[in-house]
Amino acid sequence: MPDSQPKEEKPAPTTEAKPEEKEAKAPEENGECNDKDTAEKQTEENGEKKAAVEQPPAKEMRAVVLTAFGGLKSIKVMKKPEPSVAEGEVLIRVKACGLGFQDLMARRGAIEATPKTPFILGFECAGEVEEIGEGVEGFAVGDKVVALPEYRAWAELVSVPQRLVFKMPEGMSFIDAAAITTNFLVAHILLFELGGISPGKSVLIHSAGGGVGLALTQLCQMVPDLTIFGVASKSKHEVLKDGHGIHHLLERGTDYVSEVRKVSPEGVDLFLDCMGGEECNRGYALIKPLGKYIIYGSSNMVSGESKSFFGLARSWWQVDKISPLKLFDDNKGVTGFNLRRLLHLQAGTSTINATVEKVFKLWSEGKIKPVVDSTWALEDISEAMQKMQDRKNIGKVMLDPAMEPKPKPATPAKGAKGSKDKDDKKKGGDAAKDEAKENNAASSGKEEEQNEEVNGEAGDGDAKENAS
């Protein structure tokens, strides 16, 4: 008999996972999360790398760089990173630069504390303020300024400590600013701060045709009844005769001491020496009692293409040793002036600032003006330096970063003459061949006609290919 009892219903399967399954599944879920985090992190890193790659390259500028101490071949115009402005500094867009004998000595490594090569040359420039650093007061972007940095001036941009930057007077050009500041700053200190020049005195100026020399002659003309002796190369005398206030021109390299004594037997009250070496002895001997000898340069050491320790030693061994007791007995004074040391090593900021203000005031009143010999592009710096080294400049030599360089003369290729002869021979041979072809043209007329008939299709085909 069939069973009449109801069948037992089986419970429906549940979807809930067992604890073991949950535990087994959890690592998978965690793995999915870790994979997701890793992917996001990798995407972020890739984005950072891409952003780093897409960053624009550092901006560059043109600058005159000394690659090694020595001759003119060691100077190159190169691309250098633009400088950043630090705290207390002013970033200047350079419009004009000045060149002096100190630059020639720096090229040879003949002055103290010279940086290791390569480095950017230049001690003076003028331009516009492009950016000011934190803590700078009294300057704003766009101000026209002149600056006296220690190196780095011969570039399109330079960052200079605020204390070495001076605002230009209204109406002064960049060329005039770079030409006037250093030269007249030195000249003013030599004559009035150290020399104590006064009416009725006499002064001898070495290198009277140079930038500082001409600045000295202008300032001397402001002192009544002052007799001026100027020593310069013979080639400059014609230009210096008129309009520069020099009463007695003396030739460099001659016995100018005897010439001075013909005019003033007792000598001069102030002897200004930028030469050094044996000129020191002559200068001391030539000054009167109560007179003063001042050395402010040593251009006699600038000779040849590189620094010569023997030459330097010889220059200074030529100088007589003068003791304080000798000065006491002779009633004479000996003084030295080094603008670079005063600016950068001895913190003479107050004296420099006060003198620059006086110089700019004299310019604004029309009492002084810079004499510019020539202006050069940065790329022509070697030629500019050579002119100064040869002492052929009358006035200040300048650099203009925006100026186009002089075109370089074309250098003929090696063996150009031989190549020309070969070309002429080849042309002659080709002409002979052409003449022979013309002479044979008539006799080969029938053969050409036959060839045209035979090769007609091929010729047309070649013509089509060439046309296509």
C-alpha cells in the first residue's frame, strides 16, 4: 500500500555563506582593494613623472665666461642658467656693461680672490630692475639702476646685493650710467677724499686718455688755477690737446720727469699712478714736500697673454721700500686706493654711496660727462679687450648685450686655389668635348635619324616616365 503519510519537505538552500567560506572570501576582497590602491598609486606616480617631464627647461641667458686663466681664446660667450634673486638682492636686466683694466687682470688671474674657472666676468653694469628679493627696500621693478657687482656683470641678467646697486638720475642713458659710475667714483675719491686737491696746486695723471684719466681731467677743471700734467701714448696726444683741460701732455715711455721739472722744478703736489712698478719710484721722487703720491692700479703688470709670476715679482722688486721714518724726513705722503677691496672686502658702503650721489649730482648739473671710446657686442669682447690692452682707447670701452656682433670675415677653404685650378681645367675639357660634338654633329646626322626611328617608342616611353 502506498504510504499515506505526507512527505517531509526539505528546507530551501540558503545563499548565506558558511563562516569558512566568508573567511576564505575575505582575502580575495582585501586583494581586490590592494590591487586597486596599487593601481591608483601607480597612476599617481606616472602622473608625477609625466608632469616632471612636461616641465619647461630652465631659462638661459648669454654671458661672457672665462673658461681658463690666460689669453683671449679663454673667453667665450656661452648660455648659462638665469640667476635667481636671493634675500637682499636685486635682479637686473643688463643693458650696458663697462670694461676696465681690472677685467684684463682678472682674465689672467692676476688679482686676489679670483673665482675658480669657469665664471662670468665683469664688475660694472647698468639696466632695469626685473625682480627684487625679500628684504629689499627702496627699489621697485622697472627702476633704472647701475650696479657694481664682484664679477658676473657681463651677462643679460645679474643678481646683485642691494648695497651695490644705485638708482640712475633722470635722463641718464644706460651707456652713460655704466661709463660714468666707476670712473668718476674712483676719480672723485682720488682727488678730493685722498688727494685733498685745492686751488693753485699741480697734479700729474697717468693714462690721461683712459676712462679714469679723462674723468680726473674733468674734475680737475672744476678746481681753480690747477695745473694738470697728463701722461699718455703719443697717438692720443692730438685728441687730448683740445677740450680736456690738460696743460702739459707728456709721452708715455719717455723721461717725463725731466719734462715736468722744466715746467715745475719742485715737482707736483699730487701724483696719481695707475701703472705701478718703476713708476712708483718716479712718482715719489717727483712730488713736492707736503705732496702726495697715490697708487690706484698696476696696469704695468698687464702684458702678454697670461700671468707671469716672474713679471709680477719684477714689477714689485723695482719699487723702493719706503719706511715711515723716510716719509717723516721727506715731508711726503704715500697712499693707496683699491675700489674692489673697499666695496667687497672692507664694507666701505657709506663712503661709496655718498660719493656716487655727488657724482650723479655733478652729472645732473652738466658739470661732467662720460667719454665713451667705443661700444661692442658681447661676442666681440676679445677685440674690445685687445684694444684696451694695446692702450688704443680714448675714454671708456663699453659692452651692449643687445648689440649685434660684427660679421666675421669669410675664411677660404683649405686648398681652395687648387680646387679652382681643377675646376678651370674641367671647364676647359668640357668646352673641348662640346666643340668636338658640334664638329661631328653633321656627319652623324643620318645615324641619329635612324636611331630615332628605331628607338622611337622607347624614347617616348622614357619621356613619359620623366614627365610623370
